[in-house]
Amino acid sequence: MAQAARPRRVLVTGGASGIGLAVVRAFAEEGDFVVSLDLTESSAASESVIGDVRESKSHEQAVATASKGEGLDVLVVNAGIHDGGLGLHSDVDELMAGLHSVLDIDVIGYVLALRAAASDLAAGSGTAILTLSDASFLAGQTGAGIAYTAAKHAQVGILMWAARALAPAVRVNGVAPGGVITGLCAIDKDGSKPLFADAESKRELVASRNPLGTVLEPEEVAQLFVWLASTAARGMTGQIIRPDGGLALR
Ligand code: NAD
């Protein structure tokens, strides 16, 4: 008789909201042990580590909680913020603050997650999946400003580098959605505010921009993470799935 698969040990950064929360829920529904690292608790995680992805000790604590010293099966590097369309017209202080805020979380936070998890992933023959964005490819066409666009391009480099460096033990892939209506926050000089505050008009804008006219729900995007973590994707590393309604065809 075939042995039942044990629950996988999964860590998701930014698992308290939006795409990350849907990913946490999707793996939990598969029967996995899922830990979220976020500023607040995740309603769907087996355990939440409250921490900041800009700090390596938060990642180390999250990896230890998820792996229980026995290796990590899946790392989802996802926590991020947007820049709300920051441009070169911005006042220099605003531009510098925006660059530092976004790059610290969206670039350094991604590297710190991979660094903290690398040996536990290798021990568990695990897989890492990064949340990228249509802004990783389409500069200036998706409402993203210079900081978010730079960060999302940098994440492609991080993914490719890590896929090469961590092979053959660990597969590293990415999912780059188009607009998904979530709690994603944009930073500006007054702090952070929801990017999709007017969800209905944002939904129409996202749909009007892509050839398929799609606006995916976080739950639909999450299924791609589950698939990338499965044995069906065992031949894939350094790959990026782009559920963006065909934006590249425009
Ligand atoms: P979200 O705001 O709903 O989720 C992001 C999560 O990251 C939040 O729970 C937030 O608390 C957490 N986070 C932010 N800064 C953090 C920090 N310093 N330390 C710990 N946690 C922190 O937004 P989302 O849309 O689900 O975004 C998730 C990822 O998806 C991001 O990387 C984003 O760039 C990417 N993405 C989003 C869209 C979209 O349209 N929503 C499209 C493409 C890619």
C-alpha cells in the first residue's frame, strides 16, 4: 500500500493578507503545516511569526518555526509594498524615502528570506517560489513607479541567481500576476495607504489593460504556487508563470 504523504512544512512571507493569505490557505487546504511571517497574524496559518522582513532575525525565527529542525519543503517569498507611482518628478527627499522603503522590503527582504531558508530548503529538497509582478517586465505600463519597477526587476535577478546557486537541491520559480485586488499598500511621504482603495474602478482598469480582460482573485493565483510546489513541476527551475491576462501581447 502506498504511504500517505506527510504534511509539508511551508513558510509564506506576507501571509496575513492578499495573495500571501490565499497561498497560506491553499497549502493549509492541502493538509500542510503553514507558517506565516508578517507584521500581523495570519488568519489561515498553522502558526504566525510576527516580524519584519527587513530583519534577518525575523526570517530566522520564521524558518525555525516552520522547519522544526527537519527541513523546509516550501518557501514563498511574497511580502511587499508598492510605490504608488513614484516618478522622477518627485521631490528628492520623497524619491529617496520611497526608494529606500520599497527596496528594503521588496528586494532586501526577498534576499534575506532566501538566505535564512537556503540550508533548510536544501535539507528538505524543497522549493522556493517568489511573488513577482507584471511590473517585473512591463516598465511604466502598469501604474508602478520607478521604485516598485526597479524592485520587481531586481526580483527576477534574485530568482535567476538563486535558481542557479541552489540547484540541484532546491528549485526556485516565480509567479508574476497582473493586477489582483488586495490590501497592497503604497508608501508616500504621508505613510502607507491602500493602493486599491477604490476596488471597483481598479478592477475595471486592470481588466481594460489586458487582452483577456481578466482580474484574477488571490485564490486563483494561489493555485499556481501550489502547482509549482508539486512534483508535476519537478523539472522547472528559474521559471516565471505570468497570470496577467496576456499583457505581453499588447
Ligand atoms: P497585501 O498588502 O495584501 O499583502 C502584502 C503583505 O506583506 C501584507 O500582509 C503586509 O503586512 C506584508 N508586509 C509588508 N511589509 C512587510 C514587512 N516589512 N514585514 C513583514 N510583512 C510585510 O498585498 P498583495 O497584493 O497580496 O502583495 C503580495 C505580493 O504580491 C507583493 O510582493 C506584491 O508586489 C505582489 N503583487 C501584487 C499584485 C497586486 O495587484 N495586488 C500584482 C502583482 C504582484
